Amino acid sequence: MSEVRSEALDVMRGVTLALMIVVNMAVGDGVSYGQLLHAQWDGLTLTDLVFPSFLFVVGGALAHTLAGYRAQSGLHLAGRVITRAAVIFLLGVLLSLFPFVTHSPDGQLTLVSLAQARIPGVLQRIALCYGLAALVVRLGNRRFAAAVLAGSLVGYAVLLDAFGDRTLAGNAVLRLDRWVFGDAHLYHGEGIAFDPEGLLSSLPALANVLAGYLAVSFVRRRAATYQSVATLWLVATLVILAALGWSASLPFNKKLWTSSYALLNVGIDTAAFALLVQVIDLRRWRGLVPLAAPFGRNTLLIYLLSEIGNVVLLETQVGSTSLFDWLWRTAFASWAGEKFGGLLYSVAYLLLFWLLARELDRRRLYVRV
């Protein structure tokens, strides 16, 4: 049967980006709903499901893009993949440096030093996992990709306990990052130098990308049928049960990206994809398509602009507070309360970028890397 493209993945990409924007606009502890914040350490919230879902979508898109490169030589394809990964990685580093200036102790603006650049990050992990997944898929078949998926989860679980403990200060992820990057180039929002997008924890994150590739490849080969959806549901159920069992000895932890956490998200995302295939491709309920499509067609651009906008709001001062907090308190919390006002604030910010994405889509202006 000929391979077909499923609109379900396009919708999933748009919805995932929308969730990323909403949770990235959360005000903070005590004044935002707990599900809009990451778990402090072990545990799971709705927010903790967003980034793995985006990696799943990256893998799903890989099933389409690699199919279009079949006529290219392996060397040429590797060059394209490495170049694209490098550009995304660089964009992530530049985003961490934005707005590229800081206030010196005497109040003067000075350029941010590259010695302070955070090297790991969200886009950096996407770039690394995308590049590795593309090479895995190009070097082997789907069985090989599945074997690498399983090996990355088991291998990471072994490394995590072999070279550290599971505490914030003593984990193997931090130890490797300190050796490779140094404290100055890591995230400091946890109170110490520790990066939740660390180098070692990108290994299980690779499994989320490969899972997306395998799920979408399966639907492309079998077409969107009730039988293929039932198979995805069965796989998702078994994976979720396995993850729940594994969590008894290896708890879910997004910041360490534990293997049980990665596996749980593989199951959840496979189930979500199956549901979207059933609803959109089989039953033809297309209400979500025009809503999600604008985000799905300019994903990287809208993500970058939303993150830049967030930084601008945080760095712009209104009296003794930031413009971010001033808008939240004045326009939303003043009448809707802190938590519900914070949610409305996030949704309003999301709507602003959806309108931008829709206008770009209407004009057929797309930014590709």
C-alpha cells in the first residue's frame, strides 16, 4: 500500500506548540495552577508532558522528511541533517543570550559575555535528538530504530545509577555537564548549576523522537485504518503499563528525564496520536485542523517569537516590577484572581501568537530551517 500523510501529526504539532506557549507563560509557584508548573523533582504534571510530546512530533515529521530524501546519497543527507541540527542548536544558544545585554553594577548596559552562555537548552536538545534520530533511521531499518529506542532507555537507567545518585546535586547528568561544559554554561534556576536539558539526559529523550518516527511510519505504511489505530492503542497501553511498573523503582522525573518518564510519554503520545488519527483521518472531524494548522506550519518561528516576547516582558521594568508581572496583576489578577488570572494571561498571550501564525499562513509566509 502506498504511503500516505496523516493530518493528525500536523494537528498534534500545533496543539503541542500551543501548550508550550501556555506553560512557558506560567507566573510561578503559589500563583499559578500546579499543573502549569513542572514537578519540583520526582512526580508528574501536565506541563511535564509537553516537551516529550514535541520531541515525539519531531520524530513523526522525520518519517515524512526522510521519505522525501530517498534519492539522495547518504553523505548528502547526513550533511543536510547536520546543518539543520547545527542551525537549530545555534538558535537555542542565541535565545539563551537574548537580549544580549545586561546591567552592570553601576547601572550601565554591557554586552552579555559568551562565557555566560547556557549551552544546553530546549532547542539544543531538539537539535541533538533530531540529528541522532535521523542518522539512526538512515543507517538502519525500523527494527534498528526500535532497538536503539529500547537501548537508550535501558542504557540511561544503568548510567544514571552507575555514575551518581538521583539527587539534584549528585546525579550523573550534572557530573557529565560540569565536565563537558562547566558550571557557567548551565542553567542556574534550580539554585545550583544543573541543566534539565543536560547532555546525558538527551539519551532517553532520543527515545521520544524515535517513538514518533516509528508511530508515524507505521501509519504511513498501513494507512489510517481502524486496524492500524487499534494496533497503536494496544502498543500505547502496554507501554504505559510498563512505564508505571518501572516507576516503582525509577520514579518519573522530568528534570532527570528518567527512563520511566520517557517511556510513559512514549505511551501517552502514541495514544494521543492514535486518537487524532481516528478522529481526524477516519471520522473526518476536522474542527481542530484550521485551529492547529497555523502553528504547525510555522512552528520554529512562532516558538522563537513567543520566547523572545516572554523575555521582553520579563526584562522591561514598570516601576519596581517587570512588565510581565504588571500586566498579569493589572489586566487579569485584579479581577480574576491570581491563578485563574494567570491562566487567562497565558491564553491571551497564546491568542496573540495564534493570530500572527494565522496571518502568516494566510499570506503563505513560512520560515523553514
